[in-house]
Amino acid sequence: MSFMPRTSRPRFGGRGRGLAAIATALLLTAAASACGSGDDADGEVSLRMTVWTADETQLELFEEIAEDYMADHPEVTDIAFDPVPFEGYTTALTTQIAGSNPPDLAWVLERDAPDFVDSGALADLMPTLESAEGYEVDDLTPAATELWTSGDALYAYPLSTSPMGVFYNADLLEEAGVKQTPDELVASGDWTWDNAREVAAQVAANTESEGLVVRDWDYKNWIVLASIWRGFGAEAWSEDGTECGFDSPEMTEAMTFLHDAIFEHQALPAPGTTADFFAGEAGMTITQISRASLLAEDPFGWSIVPLPSGPAGDAQVIGQAGIGVVAKSDQAQAAADFLAFFTDPENSAKLAAYFPPPRESQLDARTLAKANPLFTQEQLDSVVVNGITTGKVFPAHTDSNKIGNAVQAALDPLWDPDADVASVLDGVCDAIEPELS
């Protein structure tokens, strides 16, 4: 596989437009903008990393890696992984950064990358990674590091470059009388959004379960809907982030499709209805492959396929989490040293059990299969390798929290059976264009 190298991440807006809390943290810690520029705490070192996973198996793996590190670094007496609920994660993180007890390391959502990189809230990792023995920093793919790069600096390690896929419950589809499974539709070249909607509608009509669930959406987290609208050729905003894309013909077509799928076909749960695919309550779900750990006990027959193609063709979508060292940390260099160990080739291979790696040498189905026994090599190749090499990350922009809240509020009228889709989408652009421009 090959990637076109880039020397810098696309800029959206000015450096002064980051989240207010991050800007506050920057003002407090301007002198700590690079690893090692500040003094680490004398004597014993205790590190804390904020994460949004509460998955026990993932946290156990993190702790095992931390124990291995502390065994060779007696000055580090504790490494804690601090789960913060995904809902409101960024707000909680920026509040901690601006406060008196910031974390030393933190996961950062891809949508917040421009704010965190531009504000200076994160330290430059490149000097530490380049000097770490056996790290092989050149193995990190430019496509994975692009969001976290500015010039020659790398402000976060792309922990998880995880494509979105469609899990399906084979038992429920059989119960519903579905004639062709998603895998069979993929094989015949007919895995399209129209056919996915029909499968979901058939499950909803013929079983007591829901059809298709967009996990983590719940009519609030609108950004995950990029998994659908990208197949229609739609984007939230232009490449340079200055023009709204919600009022485009492509977005109107995509959102009309979604609106009809909900209210006419009952293919998706209606507003106020919840269903957990992994508890057997839905026929299909759109989510990242890291969720497969919820199927470790094989509660039902299942499989996974790539996102369906739409009028614009095949369009895969990637969710990404970066790990950065908080510049305000009193132990920034110690945190960077641990991060270099946590993400070196050996530990990257271990983390690949849950988080698709950004290392080119590890991005092949045979290698991934060693860490992902729940998947076949065919599934890993079609969903993971293909998704990472061809997909695009979720939309990102400066002031992501403010813009995101404005989009969510302006989209709310769409989730009514009688909504005028085009009018609602015009309203979204009216709401966010002042921020974009």
C-alpha cells in the first residue's frame, strides 16, 4: 500500500479560534509547548491518561503495558488510566487542562484535532519518538498522522485509525426471511444503501427487533452520520473548512434517504427508541470494528462488512483517536517517554486487538488476524485494510464544540415525520456559516 506524504495538516481557521478552555490552558503554559521544555517532577513520577473507554479488557491491556514499562523504569511508580464518559468528553478534558490538575496524557477525538493542535495544548512528540530506540517513526503512515501534524511536529499519536463497518446479526436476518445477507450482497456487487435499508426494514417488520442502528448517534452525535452521507458525495463543509455543505444537493439527497428510512420504511429506530445491536436488539449496526470485543462470547451468529456504496460510489469513513501529551503537565517528558513505549512496534501489535494500528508494516490482514481472532482475514482485509487505505476521517474543524452544538440544534427539526429536509439543511448552514467564514 502507498500513501502520498504531506508535510502539514490542512489548516481550518486561525490559531486563535481554538476552544476557550484550551486557549486558557495555552496562556497558562506557553513555556511548556514542547516535550522537555518544562521540568518534570523530582523523584517519583505518577502519570495519568484520560481515555473514554470503560471496556475492562482494553483497560487491562493498557495496565499490562504500563506494568511492563514501570518494571524497567522504577522512577515511575504509577500510571493510571482515567475513563471519562464519551458524552461530554472534550468538555471534561479541556476543563481539566485549564485547571490545576491536568492529565499528563489524553485521548483526543479526530474532530477536535485542529483545536488541540493549533492551540498549543499538546506537546510535540516527534523529538522523543525519533530518539526512542526501535520506535521506527517512519513506519507511521502519513495518512494516519495527518490530522495531528503541523510542519515537522507531531502533536498526537493516532492510537486508533478505525474504519466504520456494518455488523449484522445473521440469526435475526434469517428469522426475518432476508434472502441475501450483506456478505452475499457484497459478493454480488449489490451492497448499496438502498439494499441495506431494505434488509433493515425487513428485520424491523418481521421480528421484534430494530433494523439498523447507527451506534453513538441517538439523534445527537450528528457527526457519525458521515458514515451514510459520504456515500452520497456529501460533506459537512468544504475542504478548506470555509463553506457549509449541508445545503448541497448531495447532502439533501442523503438526508432525505435517511429521513425516509426512519419514518417511511421504519428501517432505523424512531427518535426516543433505543436498541443495542450487541445485546441482540437490532439486525445491523454501523460502528467501528473496535466494538467487536462486545461479541467475544458469541451471543449470536454475526459478520461484518464495509459501509454500503451510494450514488457517489464506495466511501469508507474512519474514526480516529490520538494520544497526546498535555503541554501543561509537570511531567511532560516522562509522559512522552511512556507514550513512546506504549506505542512502539511491539505494543502497537498488542493494541491492534482493539485499535487498528497506524503502522504500515502492521496493516495487512495476516498480521492483524494474529491480534484479532474474532475476525477472518477476509473481513480484516475488506473492512480494516481497505477502510484505512481508502477512507477519510470524520469531519474536523476549529471550534468543533461550538460548531457541533450549532449543527445539532439546527438538525433537531429534521427528526419529525413531516420535516422539510431542504429547509432544515438550509437552516444548518445559516447557523454555522458565521463560524466557518
